[in-house]
Amino acid sequence: MTHFLRSEKNPSGHKLEDLLMQLRADMLHRCEVIAADTRPEALHVMANNVKVLAHLSEAITLALDSTRVLDRSFGPSQAAQGGPPRIGKTEAA
């Protein structure tokens, strides 16, 4: 069973790209908070955060692409209504 992502057993879960976008927004807020801090530690953390943001943006692009492929090939997901997955096997009880 998934904890965060939408599935047939978790129809109220989230789409991957939505979670990643929320996480990116939180990271951007964190960057805003430390942007004016010029201490070496803050600069180091900011540099790491910028790299993480780049990876998150790439992950969002990939997740959106996967959703487009699935939508084009199998139609809209029915997982939010408890429907079966569009690809793969159904989850075991």
C-alpha cells in the first residue's frame, strides 16, 4: 500500500507530480528565509538547496510526462474513485 500516492487502496492519495510541486514550493520558501544569510554554513546549505530544487524540477517534468503517457494511452486515471491501476498488477489485499 502506498502512504502518500494515489492507488486503488489509497484513492485519497496524491499524484506524484503534485507532491513534488508542494515539496519544491516548501524548498523555495526555505531558500527565501536564508537568502540574506551570508555565513558560510548558510551559503553551503543554499547551494545544496539549489541543487535539490534542480533535481525536484527534473522529477516533476518526468512525473508529468508519465501522466501524459498514461492519459494518452489509457485515458484518465480512475484511482481517485478506487478504480484499478492503469498499468501493473492490482495490489494484494
